[in-house]
Amino acid sequence: EDKVVQSPLSLVVHEGDTVTLNCSYEVTNFRSLLWYKQEKKAPTFLFMLTSSGIEKKSGRLSSILDKKELFSILNITATQTGDSAVYLCAVVPIQGAQKLVFGQGTRLTINP
Amino acid sequence: NAGVTQTPKFQVLKTGQSMTLQCAQDMNHNSMYWYRQDPGMGLRLIYYSASEGTTDKGEVPNGYNVSRLNKREFSLRLESAAPSQTSVYFCASSEALRTDNSPLHFGNGTRLTVT
């Protein structure tokens, strides 16, 4: 059975800290991995990763994929209170988005 | 640009009542999805529609029906609500099932409580 596991499930840090969120997966016929940020409402898209070793970057957020070890990390540097959210990882297999598998999410809280 | 719009935002039902959750997207996407989100379970796919005129079951379809009314709209119906259907429901859309260039875009969710 396809599975995506995120760790930690919950993380509390102080503003200015750097955090690393983990996503490991067991998915047959992997195609891509997606990261989403979910504040109070809709998950919003952050990154799509398809190739190993290529870092995707957007401001203070960056992410990288390791297809050999079957995991991805999401880094956030110089965290701000606005980064507080649930971060979701999802893996898309070759068959398509109808088989997309989500992890449980990591709840990140940034204290001022 | 509205993106994916869901109505209602909140709903309380009694066991056995029925209701329809509405979803519309204005991005000209072909594929649409209904997910439910429960604590500790992540998002789970209920039904999806690869393109206008088609619908298929996802991971947890029991107790639900869907209608792809046209390219823009995809509704989810609970015929006889049960407490186990208390959840937050998200509608999403993408250009196609192949998400290489088009990740899923989500609506703001409907929080449903069944008593």
C-alpha cells in the first residue's frame, strides 16, 4: 500500500529559527512530490519536485528530493510567525493525481 | 481571480439528513476532486472527475455521490448523513490528472458536523 509519512507531526520554534520538515514515502511508480502550506483554510501550493538533487527555492523556503532514499525535506530559514501552518507533503504516482497520497502533515508553530 | 469556490463554508446536519456541497472553478481545469480531511488522517480522496462527463471513486467513496454538472462545477452529495461523515471537505481542481505542470488547487473547505 502506498504510504507517505511526515515528521515531526508537530514542531514549535522561535521566530528566526531554521526548521527542517521531513517527508518519506513508499509509492510504486513515483512521478512527483508536492508540498503544500495549509493555514486556516485551503492548502496552497509551494513546490513540485520530480528530480533528485535539484533544490527548489522560493524566498526563505527551499525543498529537495532524494529518489534513491525516498524522501524530501522542506527547509524554512529565518522563520516568521506567518510561517505558522500545517505543511502537507503529497506524492503523485505515474497513474495520475487520482492516486495522489498525502501525508498527515506537520503542524509548525512559530512563537514570537 | 476566484480559483476554486466551495459552498457552504459550514453546515450542521442531523443523522439521516441529506445535503449537497457545491464546488466551482474558474481556471478552465479539466479534472476535479473531492477530499475529506480528518485529524491525523491527512487528505483522503472521495471521488474525482478526470474530465467533463466522467466520475470515478476514490479511496473513501461510501456514503457519497457526485455530479460533474459541467466543466466548471462538481458537486458532492450526502444522501443520508452519518456522524462518521463529520469532517472538513475540500474540493480541488487541476488541468489534468497528469499534474506535471499543474498541481492541485484547493477551495477553502466546508466544515460539516453530523449530530
